Amino acid sequence: MWERLLTILQLDYCDLPTMLSTLSSLLRACALNIDKKNKKAIPVILYILQIVMSFNYFYVYLISMIWYVFVRYPETGDLVSAMVFASLGISSEIGIMKLFYFHLNCEKIRDIVEEYLACDAQVKPGSRFANNIFKKLRVVKKRAIVYWLGIMLNAIFYIATPLIKPGRHMTEDHMVIYGLEPKYETPYFEIGFFISCIGVFFICYAVAHISAFIIIINGYTEAQMTALSEEIIHLRDDATKHYQDTVKYSVFEESYDIKNIIINDYVREHLKFIIKGHAKNINMLSHVEAVLKHCVAIGFLCLILGLLTELLGGLENTFLQLPFALIQVGMDCYTGQKVIDASEVFSAAVYDSKWENFDKSNMQMVLLILLNSQKTMKLSAGGLTTLSFGSLMSILKSTYSAYTTLRTMV
């Protein structure tokens, strides 16, 4: 157990197989197996727990929320309570949708994992390329850990806040669970508080680990593109060094023609490696987008509705719901932006590769890479918008504009 904990927390354990193996073990608690090679059956008890906790979540945060907003609110006229309860249900839907989406597409997720592991297995250990990938993956793992801590600490604060207040308090005092009234009397209070906490833990655990998986998968593409950029920038210098080593240990005398032949042969072989690596990463990212784009699009829709209800309910009442929704979609946009940045860095590196010193055939290969790199690698939300900082800011601005309009009408 302690070895597994060290694997999770220490940045030295940041190679792709280790990180995916760790996540695979943690996701089995959600009755998800993302590792094709792991033939061990998931215990039946975990499936039962998933069904029970899913029903518990839907009863508290969906059924009760719909009942309160459409049945109780028209009777009481308490708009703030209705909006706060609605914000809880809608914001938490981002996570539950990701969980069910992963269950429905589990075989495709396993194919993606297998494809990424096969790509990583082709990287020569100890090479500069491997070292640069490892260096970037340390940053990616740090990113995943910070996100995981953000989600789990948010859940802990959300559950602990009512416990430290004097008197009886639900996880959200504006919330009324259907069939458990009066909510502050025994045993309704104890039952309501317990099932609310179970729902919070269930959704936060699933969200933390599924999103960490997405961060690592997209982060590996970022790492590969960054490492390929370093390879092509140093290609001419590497070829020159290779020529010097060849002449040093060769019986041939140094000459201009031999130098050009040796250097351009070296460049040609490594350009082929870079072309294959670039094409492979484009292909892998397209598979990731094909599987996850609809899931992310639903997350964007839930974020917009969740932010609207949170603003209408008052930030003083939703200060813990707001970061929960923002951090989920915000991290999707952040990882998407990082992929875009890595793609643009690669495109700039191709042009800075000292291609003018190559022979004609190698120049043509560089031109081919340059043309291919002009189409920036990116992820989208259902094909509607690109995952980037710009998209996130547009959503926030549009949501606030809608809020100000609704506020004047209410």
C-alpha cells in the first residue's frame, strides 16, 4: 500500500506506464478497467457499490433537485434556495456524465491506453528524446496531482463546513431532499446528511481520477511534441557531431563530399523518425478527441448552466460549488491549450532547424513536416469550440452577460 502511495505522490514515478498503471488501479474502484492487459475481473461488490452510490447521487442531486425547483419553489417562491440547489445538481452533472461516458466507451478508452503505451514503448531509453519526454511528464504529473488535490480538498471542505458550524446543518442548508422532511429532525437529518456526503464523495472520487487520466493522456502528447521539437532543433548539430565521430574512427580521409553525404544521410534518417512521430501523435490525438469530444461538450453545457444558477443563487451561497465546476472545465481547457502550445512550438522548431544547410531531398522532407505542422493540433468540445483559454474566457463572458440579463428580469 505504501509503495502505491509513493508511486502516486512522488514525481520521480512519472513515466507513462507507471502513471497509467496507478490510475488503472484507482479507477477499478469505479468499476472501470482501462488496462487491456489486466484480465483480473473487477469484484462484483464494486459493481454493486457503483449502482448503489449512483442511485444515491441521482436521488439527492437530480431527483430531489428537480422536485424542489419545479414543485417546491413555485409554492415557496424562494428563488435563492432553488438556484443554489439547481447549481449543485447541474455542476455535479459534469463529473457523473464523464463517469458514465467512460463506462459506455470503456473498450475505446482501453484502445487509447494501449495505443499510447505502444507509442511510449518505441522510445529508446536513455536518449535525449526519452529524457525530454520524462522531464515534461514530471510537469504533467504535477498538474494532475494539483488538480486531484483541488477536487478532493473541495469535497473535504464541503463536508466539513457544516460539521464545524454550531447547531445542525446540512452540507447545503438550502437543499431539501425529497421525502426527508422536516430536514433538521431525527432521523431525517442524519439520513439526509449521510446520503449527501456519500454523493459528494462518489462524484468527487470519480471526477478526480477520470480527469487525471485525461490530463495524463493529453499531457503525453504535449511531452512528445515538445521532445520532437528539441530533436529537430538539434538535428544539424547532431549530424555534424555524428560526422566528426565517424571520421575520427574511420579510415576515410576528411573531404567536403564525404562530409555532406554522411551528414545528410544522418539527417534523412532522423527526419523520417520525426515525420513518423508527428504523424503518430496527430493520429493518437484524433482518437482521443473522437472518444471524448461529446463528453467535454456536455461538460461545457453543464458549466454554463451551473454558473448561471450559482450566480443567481449568490456567490456567498455557492462559493464551494463555483470552483468545483470551474476547475473541471478549466482543466480541460488548460490541457487543450497546452497541446496547442506544444504544436506551435514544434512548427516553429521545424523552421528553425537550419534546413537551409540540408540537401535538396532533406529540404523537401522539412517542407513536408512544415506543411503538416501548420494545422495546429487541438482538442474540441463536440466540434463546437476548441479547448483553449480563449474558449473558457468566451464562456465566462457569455455566462456573465446572460446572468446580468436574467438578473434584471427576476
